[in-house]
Amino acid sequence: MTKTDAEKILQLLKKTFAMPKWAAAKKEPFETLIMTIISQNTAGRNTAKAFENLSKQFEIAPEALANAKTNQIEECLKVAGLYKNKAKAIKQISRIILERFHGTLRPILSMSFEEARKTLLQLPGVGPKTADVVLLFCSEKPTIPVDTHVNRVSKRLSLAPDNGDYEAVRESLQLLYTPKDYLAVHVLLISLGRKYCKARNPLCKQCPLNMLCPSSNKKPKKC
């Protein structure tokens, strides 16, 4: 995939989908971190419900969650799945941020991208996608989070290698696009994946990228 073709894809996505308001809204880093941990391997609706449950029970702040009982956090997260692991991670992360970073993620986000990402990845329950979401949405660091939609769609469009792992997909996308477009690339590929380029039975004929997609009218690439 050339940069010219990649840019054509992005421009068509921008014409097809409006950027959602939440994408441009200012994000609170700690809340974003907690929400993203809850979202791991969980549908959006259940993520929102679990976060709502947690918000009703506790202030979403390091001190409150560090001092909360694990079983109480678990109860809030049950709808999200893997709730025991997530509750444990949230409590541990909250204590670390409270004790090492004075109760705020700002010291981490003020670091260079590489150092900030490395530091976030050392936190319990934080993988590459979670770290990248916090960095992109909360401090506009130059990274593209790769969720299941981004992974699937980028491979079908040949924006990333078929057998690429998380880092290979992320780096491929970042080489094709400029940092100012990273947020749009992330959000719009998700929009395409949800509406047209579905995991099963993709709607290729209706897809606005039909003429640009090498997988169109063919058996979708595995990913």
C-alpha cells in the first residue's frame, strides 16, 4: 500500500463518517485508563455499564479506588467480564499512581512518548492498546491504538501485513499517515469496521471503500 492510496482511503472515510463528538472531547487521563482497562475483551455497551456502576459506587480517582475493597470493585464490573482480574488491576494501579505519581497521571504524560509508553506498560493490567489509548486521547502523543476493528480492517485494506502482530500493525499505519491524522485513522477505521467491514459477513458491496479495497468481493483476509 502506497501513501497515496492510504491517503485516498482516509479522505473517503472522512467523507463517509463524521468524527464522533467523544473523540474530540477532552479526556481525563485516569478515567480514560480505568475505562480502557474495563473495555478489554468487552463489548462497548457492557463497558459503559460497568464504568457507570463503578462511578456510582466510587469516585474515579486513585485514592478512592486504592482504598476500595476488591470485592466491591468486582461487583461493579461483573457485567464486563474478566471482572476479577480487572478489579485487581484497577486497585493495584490506583495504589501505584497514588504512591509513585502523587495521585495523577500527569507526570507520566509529560514524559516523551517512548518513556511514557514504557512507564504505562509497567502498570498491572496495561497492555499496548490501553497505553496507546491513554497517550493518544489524553496527551495527543503520536500513536495509533489497534483494537480488534483497526486490526481487522487495516489488514483487509492492506494497510498492514496479514500476519502482523499489534506492533507491526501500529507501525505500518503510522508510516502511512502523519501524526496529525492518527486520531482520525484510529476512530474512522473503527467506524468502518462496525458498520461495513464486520468480522463475519462484511458488507463489501455497500462499503464506501469497495473500489479501493483489495479484499472486496473476495474472501476476507484472516486476521
